[in-house]
Amino acid sequence: MSESTVVMVGTLRPELVARLEQDYGARELAALSAGEAARSRVAVTSGVWGVRTEHLDRLPALEAVVNFGVGYDATDVDEAARRGVVVSNTPDVLTDCVADAAVGLVIDVMRGLSAADRFVRRGLWESGSTPPLARRVSGSRVGIVGLGRIGLAIARRLEGFGTTISYHNRRARTDVSYAYAPDVESLARGCDVLVLAAAGGDASRHLVDATVLDALGPRGFLVNVARGSVVDEAALVAALEEGRIAGAGLDVFASEPHVPSALLGRDDVVLLPHIGSATVETRQAMADLVLANVASYLDEGRLLTPVG
């Protein structure tokens, strides 16, 4: 196969880059000549970078986009489909670790664990001060936005805390006993912590806005392991500053790696650098699935985990 059969778009993990270079002679799109780009059949990218219209224009022979990550909203899927380009992601293999991270954020923000750690490090405990009382996780009411693979895994874990779980999806599921809320606002009004596990993209942009945050209320917490675009970030900052919600645990942001400066000094917010799937085991499984998708498409003309 030609050296430009597989092209890489954006930054990928070094181990994955090494395998793509070794197995397929893959190169970065920016390093390809116009002729080389025109022969590329498969593009490997990530949920952060994606393959957008300008990339598709440079890759007229492209047939498939293989995405490292479960989220693929950075790729222009509609335009890809219009051009006959199929897209895959890496579902299932990261479900457990993202769900674990979500539960960790729920516990941390409600119990104030990170804030208590800073309290000790600042010497405040030794000086005789006491941290503020936190909120109990066990027995709390949890609302989950997006009860797909990850949302369901979060729910199953939180069942162990004796929580009452409700959810909102585009449609109600028939295989769970959790209460279904017809919209996010009503879901927020009936829970102590609202956990976001919905897919990103235009359909979910600012799904959580000022109205939803007000429904969550001054005793409610927000946890987001979905996409930063799902939350109106300015509205979230305002709600925190004005005490209209109790706190937030965030693994994703609207303009990563930028985090609003107003959040950095707040003890009622837990900030993570998009590490929901960032374990050795999961990232290896994701890379393996990417390579399997590339091999399957080049050998058999089909993706193992197509989206849509």
C-alpha cells in the first residue's frame, strides 16, 4: 500500500503514532504534499481534533475516519456522510473508566474532598480551623443526562450508594426501572446531583443552561463527563458565583485546555483535565480498537465500530 494510504489528523498518543507509522507508513496530514493527501483512504484522528470540512477538502479519496475516543463531535459527520466517508469511534472499551471518574467527581464535589485536601495543605487544620460541612452522597437523588453505555454504567455504580436515580434521554428506555424525566429542567429540579453523560454536538449544545441550573438550585451539584459544549459555561460560572448551585465537578470544558479563570480559585468546584478515560488499560484498549478498525477497513472494507 502507498505511504499515504493512512493519514493522521491532529495529535495522537505516541504509541499509536508509532504503530500507524510502522504498519502503514502513516504521516501527519500537514506533512503531506497535495498529491499524497489526494491518495489517502483512511484518516485517524481523535475526539479533540476531528476531521472537519477543510480536511475533507484536502483528502478527496478519503473513505473512512477512525476516531480515537467515544466522542466524535469534532468530526463533521454529516459532511463526511454526504461524501460517502464512514466514521468509527471506540465505544465500550472506555465505559468503565469514564463511569469510575464520574462517580469520583460526585463523591469529591459533594463531600468536598479536594477542598479538604487543600485545607490541610494550607495549614488551616493545624491552625485550629475546621472545614465547612459537606453533603452526603449515600441516599442522595441522582439525575443522569444521557443513559447510554456510560450513563448506565454510572447509574449501576451509584446504586451501590443507595441513591435514587432518574434520567433524561431522547427517548425513555424500556430496560431500566429508573424514573424518566421528559426534559433536563424537570430532571434537575428533582435531584441533588445532575450528572452529564450525553453525546456532544449541535443537538446537545448548551443543553444545561441558566434555566436548568436554577432548577438544580442552591443545594444541587453538577458533574460533567460528557462534553464541555453541553453546558453554557458562562451561565455555570454565574450560577456558582451567585450561589445558585452548590458546586460542580468538571472533567470537560468548552474550549479545552482553557478553563475559565473564575473557576480556578473556587473550593466548590473540582477541575480535571479531561481524564475520564485516562488509564493505562483503557488507553491501550482504545488504541487497539483504532488499529483494529484501520486493519478491518483496509482488509475487508468495513469498520468494526461504525457510528450512526
